[in-house]
Amino acid sequence: MLPSFRYVRPRTVAEAVKALAAEGARAHAGGTDLLGCLRDGVFDAKSVVSLSGLADLKGISATKDGGLRIGALTTLAEVARHAGIAKGWPALAQGAAAAASPQLRNQGTLGGNLCQRPRCWYFRGDFDCARKGGEICYAVEGENTYHAVFGGSGCYIVHPSDTASPLVALRATVKVVGPKGVRTLPVEKLFVLPEVDHTRETVLAPGEVLTEVLLPPPLEGGKGHYRKVRSRGAWDFALGGVALALSVKDGKVASAGVVLSGVAPTPWRVPEVEKLLVGKALDAKLAAEAAELAVKGAEPMSGNDYKVPLVKGAVEEALLALA
């Protein structure tokens, strides 16, 4: 049952910023995550601020430099079926298409997908865990089948978004509007590791609204792929996966973005693999080397050691798909 809250429907981004700066305010975009959290008592809300009436936060349009602007309220379904994204930034289109179910993709937004709360059953359940401000991450000694093998540091959630990893691989940026003005930051810098603050997933401050995602121009000789491994073929979160954004010139990799999904509290970029790929021809031997390097430093727990070979296989398959 939903708790009682005040419902606010701003007409402008400025009104939304003001409303969200109030104590206990929560942003409502598609609502596919927010309403479930409120109903299950994961957190409460004194007010729910609907962003659905803000036309400035919707739509996909070209930018002057040849990139794309995607409004934060653009649905995942719209991103997945956009011909321009599929051609110029295929990893993002594939990631959006792999998220959730058709019904949720038609309702859920790109901004909401980036900012959703973790799916850890201790966080979502009746536990005073570290992410809720407690002292214990119950996954360490508990059931940790789906938890992180990289970057845990006192909280072992995995980031649930299927669009975040492709956007990091593509070096995309986000525009944020708040009480202190407008700022633009790389998508990679949007997320917060537990070692910095284990109670937050993003750097968004009270009153700040993620208004748009900005894609750079398509890579010259660009190739992209998103490989997601999950328990079921539909409506499931990643057990592990990888987003690739490569530029290939004269048969060799000129630049590379390689970001793992489903294995860390944030999209997990692997710069060592990116460096390995650059300057080389993409073949089976290189794919195998990259896969091995991608899992270097993994720290699995009692129930999730399967993620190491799973990710190795996903990286190798994804690279071979682009070879």
C-alpha cells in the first residue's frame, strides 16, 4: 500500500527544481521504480514531484556537432527503436532493448533507468543495511548470488541499468539542472562508488534534475555491441554483461570503450582492456586476451564466483561479434 504524500506537478524545470529541493521530495518520471519502492517501504516521501508534464525533457534531436540529445523523459522503447541511435550508437539501442519487459520499456524513461535504486534484496527488504544507513552489508555473509565482484567496499550492490554501461562506453554526458544552476558531467561521473558514499548511487544533490543525455558524434569506423547475460530471456536484470564502443581504422582498433554491467555498484569500465585493444586487429586471439584481462582483480564472494567465467565469456563473445 502506498504511503500518503503530497503530489506536485510542476509546469517548468525551474518549478521542478524548487519542488525537489524540499525535504523528503522524490522525483517521479516513469514511476516504474519509485512507486514500487514506496509501496514496499524501501523509503518514504513527503512529496512526489511529477516530471511528466515537462516537454523540455522529452524527445530525441540532433546536436550541432553531429551528436544526439536525448531528453531524460524519453522512454526506453523510444531509444531502442530509434533508427539513428541503432545506426550510430548501436550499443545504446541494444541496451535499451534489453531492459526489463516491453510494458516497462514503454513506461520507463532513460533518466529513470540511469537513476534507479539497486535491486539488492537486503536493500529492498526489511533489513537495516549499509545502503540504508546501517552498519552491515548483509550480502557479505548472506545470500550474494547476484551481488558485486568488483568495487564493493562495504556495500555489494550491482548497478541495475542496461543503458548506463553503453553510455559510459560511448563517453556520453548528462546535463543536470539544480538550485545552483546547470552543470554537465560525463555519465561515468554520475555514479558513486560505496567507498565514497555507500548510501548514494548518484552525485545528484537535493533539487537537481537530470534533464538530458548528450551523445557525442558517431565514431569513425564505429562498431558497438551490448551483451547481456541473464537468468531468463526477458524481464530480468543482468547477471553480467559488457558494452563495447569501438572505432576501427585500417583494420585496427583506433579507440575503445569497454564497460561491464551487472558486476559492480556502478558501470564498471575496464581501461586496461581498452588499452589492450587499441592498435591491434580484432581477432579471436585478441578477444580471448581481452576477456581474461577484463576479470583481473575480481573478488567474488561465496555465491557469485560463477560471474567471473560468465563475464569472460560475455566479453569474448561481444568482441568476436564485432570482429
